[in-house]
Amino acid sequence: MKYDVNSVNEYIKALPDERKDVFIKLRQVIKENLPEGFEECLSYGMPSFSVPHSLYPEGYHCKSEEPLPFISLGNQKNYIGFYHMGIYAFPPLHEWFREEYTGLGIGKPDMGKGCLRLKKIDKIPYELIGELCRKITVEQWIEHYEKNIKK
């Protein structure tokens, strides 16, 4: 869903009441677990955690005025989207996450290449998401991006 907002706080204020607390908790889990260097911003209309221009001046190859994206959270019609570029870019990480998620006994993850669709907000694996957030440093993300994604 698209919100006409100019900041992460405005985005959160615009959320439906039934998703607000869960969204805030997810955001906090990300903030507490991301390695140093990633910065929170509003990117492509969603709360995001990116590599700032101060660390990677070239920005995102698709839109250089945007910082290099890494994680985004978005409120969609039927779910909260957790978008993690690492599980898109590192297939072994994607497989690890799927296996760990399935092992929690809360069902299979509803995933795309880099998106986890959180439809059951009472079954969000916060600890696993926190662990995933700790897996890739800013330096590792830039190096991988430079070698494999940037064209």
C-alpha cells in the first residue's frame, strides 16, 4: 500500500491500528540487530535500512539518488512485507532462512526471492528475523553488491 508520507514516523502513524504494534516491533528488532553502518530512511515509500551515501556515494544503481537498499518493511493489503536484499542475493542465506523458519513449527514461510510475506501477525518469528539481520555487515553487502548485482 502506498502512503503519502515524508518520514518513517509518518508512515507508522498512517498504518491501520491492527498492524501498528507489530510493525513497530519488527522495526525495533531490525534496528537492534543490524550491524553498524546501515541507516534507517524512507526509501521507495517504505521504512528501509540502507547503506547511506556517506559510506557508498554511488547509491543504488537503479536510482543513484537513493541509498543502497538492504531491508525494507511495507504494509501491504493482506500482509506486512519484510524485504531483505541479502536473502535475495545470497542463495545459501535464503535456504538457511527457509529451513530455520520451517523448523519453528509455525508453517512454511510465504516467500518470494527477497520478500517474506507476514500474513499471520501472531506468528512472526522475531528472533529469527533478528538473527537474519545480524548475518551481513555493511562491508559484506557493498562487496557482494559490487561483484554480483551492480551492472
